[in-house]
Amino acid sequence: MTPTSSLKPHIVTLGTAGGPRWWAAADSGERTGIATAVVVGDAFYLVDFGQGAGRRLSQSGLQLKDLRALFITHLHSDHVYDLAGLGIFGLYALTERTENPVRIIGPGNRGELPAVSPRAVVEPQPLAPENPTPGTRQMFEQLMKAHATDLNDRILDSLRPSPLDIFHAEDIQIPAESGYHPNNNPTPDMEPFEVYRDELVTVTAILVEHPPVA
């Protein structure tokens, strides 16, 4: 930490626009998907990484090398749209982080699909029925595998590290005693529980209502 750095946290809103959609032409240059940087001293932490967050992060003046962790509140697209970009392009700024990877922390596999809407005339068929609710770890690994052609060229020809060595995606384990169930009891009464700690911050989480998920 430099002598002028303050350990008093402050927020940089990288994007505040929600909803899974492309922005209309009138506001396409202004609206950016949900993403927030929490800055503590020379380090920063991300909360969600929606559409355009990578571009806003580069404009913010924050250095990607100082990123400690990314926390994902839930896996809806407007909160994770730029996650693949972070993994693919972030490795160029984080080649020295193989011994201290950036942690990506978010919900685990829910294990159950939500109930079908009563408005359905014909019951819809889920996408990827063999694994319809992947968690944070599976999602990040699948995104990287989808770009294996490009990434393997970088790894083998350019001797770049794998993004799976630079980033460590992990699922939050909800305390069993909470009584959580993805459909029957998605937001039980509970105390916040710790999901991350380093010498600068302690991060706790709690289940909150966001139908049809917590």
C-alpha cells in the first residue's frame, strides 16, 4: 500500500442498468450492466460483472492487477454477462497471479429448477436438462471451455497461463442449519455468514428474495 492510500472503503459504480437486454440506440453509449467496485487501499473487489463492465473497469482507472475477488450475487445474465471476458482477457494483466489467483465467489448449483409458471399453456422444456442449474464454478469453467480454441492457442503458442490458473471460481456453501431449499424455503430466517476474508476485508452473505431464486 502506498503512503497516500486510504483503507477507508469507497464505491465505484461501474454499471447500474439491470435486465437481460441490449440497450436501445439512444442510450447504448451510456448504459452499462450491473457491476460495482469496492476499493480498499490499493486493492479492490468486484460485486457482479454485467454487460460492459470490462470497458467501464478500464475507464475507472483501477488496475486489474489489484483485483482481489469477484463476488456474484446471483447468476442471472445481467449480473455475469462480462464474466467470460474477464477470464479470457483478464489473464493478460494477471499473468503473475498463478500463485495467488483471483477468487470468483458466487452461488452454487441450485439442484432444482423453478416451478413452471401457471400461465404456461404448454410446459416449456429447460435448456441443458443434463445440468440445468450450474453454479458459479461450473459456469466459469464451461465459459472457458467454450473458448478453448482461442485459449489453447494462447496457452500453447504464446505460453500464456490458463485462465483456470489465474482465476479460482468457487461456490458459496449455504449453512445446512439454515433450512434453505431452492423452491420450498429460498430465504429462511438466518444470520449472515462469512464467505471471504483477507487482511483488508471480511465479506458476509445472506439469502435475499429475488423470485424465482434467492
